[in-house]
Amino acid sequence: MSIIENRLKDLGVSLPEAAAPAANYVPFVKTGNQLYISGQLPMMDGKIQITGKLGAGVDLESGKSAARFCAINLLAQAKAATGDLDKVTRLVKIVGFVNSTDDFTDQPQVINGASDFLVEAMGDKGRHARSAVSAASLPFGVAVEIDAIFEIED
């Protein structure tokens, strides 16, 4: 078991099976020592966990939970891509999209749900650059979608 998976176990998290794409794209692309993960949704056990719009019925804590689910799914895709999370040398960047109203401005706080979790799970390898942006809507009405770039062993 990888170091990251041991940390996940300590956090009470088991990685789900990596989700299949919902349209005509691939879940990840490896090029050189870079791994690009397509946007992940707040899913667990094949079911969307949190839908709705921040600032209109979805509170900040639920948004953070949605971001955490997305982060778990990013790691599941990274494992599917590499076969072993120990091959991940660092998380380079995440981009978090928050389904939110025009006047909602706490997108960074929402995406902290993913950032905090990824640092817990990966240690210093999980410290990353990021963007946290508002979206008028997201696929299937989810509250959050996050994509990522990892550096992996070449």
C-alpha cells in the first residue's frame, strides 16, 4: 500500500473506483511526467452527493464537502492512471469550479475543502497552485467540479 493510501486509511477514506467519463473525453492524459485529470464531480459509490448552487440553498460546509469528494475522486483517477500513488511526485495545480450565485464570493473557501484534504492525504507533495472560480451551472447540477495536474515519475 502506498504512503498516500496509508494516510487515506488513517483519515478513514478508501478510494472509490475511478469514474468513467460522462461524455466524449478521457478521464486522464499522461504526457511526459505530467498527469492531467479531467474534472471530477462530488461522487461516492457512483452517486452524486451534493447538488445545487452556493449562495442559493447550498451552505459553505456542504460546498467544502463537495470539494472534498472531488479531491478523493482526483486521487482515484491518479491511482488508475499510475497504478500506484507512490508514483505521484507532487500535485501541481487544481482548478475548482463552484456552482454559485452572482453575489457569492467565497469560492476560495469552498475549494479549501479539496486543498486541505489533499495536503492531509499527500503531505507536502499535496501543496499546490490553484484557481477557484464561479460557474453559472455545472454538469448534472453539482455544486463543485475540480480538475488537476499532477507530476508523476517518468
